[in-house]
Amino acid sequence: MVHADASNFVIGVTKDQAYEQVLMQAEGLFDGQRNWVCNLSNAASLLWHAYKSLPSPSNQVNWAGFYTLNPLSPSPQLILGPFQGKVACQTIAFSRGVCGVAAATQTTQLVRDVDAFPGHIACDGDSRSEIVVPIVVSQEGTGEKKLVAIIDIDCAVLDGFDEVDRVYLEKLGGLIGRSCDWWLWSSGDRLDC
Ligand code: SME
């Protein structure tokens, strides 16, 4: 088995099975590796290949990746992280667009029609539906929940996502949150999780 095999999904796999494989492979890849760039990159690849192995609408996913908290910004802001798909917006202020709302509220946004979402940011005019899942970690000492990143998946058809996507992506977000060291490199602070 080589690393790339982790991204291979058998033909005819169900959505639950594909997500189970994503979670299992992610857990294996994160074992002994806590660098967030490395782990988010492999997670983006796993998600992309999982969607491409599934029937419509999942195989119509046209962007799968991450935005992370930008610790260099004076105001709360997301910055583009590892992803698969076309070039995307580099920074997004908290509360702006689907990603910014998910980040500011720390709640999953399942958007069946992006045109019906006030303030949706059209990085790619092909995107018709979207799901954004916050990744939060509890700050040591205070227990305060801190947003460190979001998972963002776009689909080129309406109604691309359902509750199955929400459940599994929230599980993946939890796994990623506790599997990485999140450095706030502007202040030297570190969030241990
Ligand atoms: N549509 C997102 C912006 C990011 S891209 O989809 C990659 C939003 O409204 O926040």
C-alpha cells in the first residue's frame, strides 16, 4: 500500500462508506503528524476523491478545501488553506459569505441554493450549493471555543448536500481540530488541543 491508495474509492461505494473511508484514512494519516498544512492537504485530497467516486450530486463537487483563521489580520478573518479545485478567494472577513457566517457563529451552514444565501461570495460562478463546517478547539485553561478553520465544499448543482454530509463533515472537523497543532504565529501563542 502506498500513500496515494488512501484516495482510491471502490466503484459503487455509498456516501456513508466513502465518508467512513475518509475518516479512517484521515485518522491513519494524522497519526504521528500534527502539522495543520500537511493534514489539511491530505484531508482535501481524500474529500475530493471521495466525491468524485460517488454518483450525482456528490460527483458535481467543484471545490473542496479549507480556510483557516488568519492570525495576522487585525480583524477576524479567514485565509485560504489547502484545497482541491479552481483558484479561490484569498481572504474572507468573519460574517461575510457562507464561510464567514460559519466562522463567526461556529455553526454549520448547509446551503441548498447559494443564490438564496444573502452575501454568498461567488469565488466560482459554477457553484450552486455549498456546505461549510467550522473547526473549533477549546482553549486550554479557559475552555473557550476558538475557531481555527472551516471546511468548505462547493457543488455545481442545487441541493448538492444533505444531512449525511453534515454529520460526516462535522465528524471530520472534530478529528481535524484535535489532530493538529494550531499556531497563532503572530503572537507566539499556541492552542494545544
Ligand atoms: N462561497 C464562499 C466563498 C469561498 S469559495 O466557495 C471557495 C462563501 O460564500 O463564503
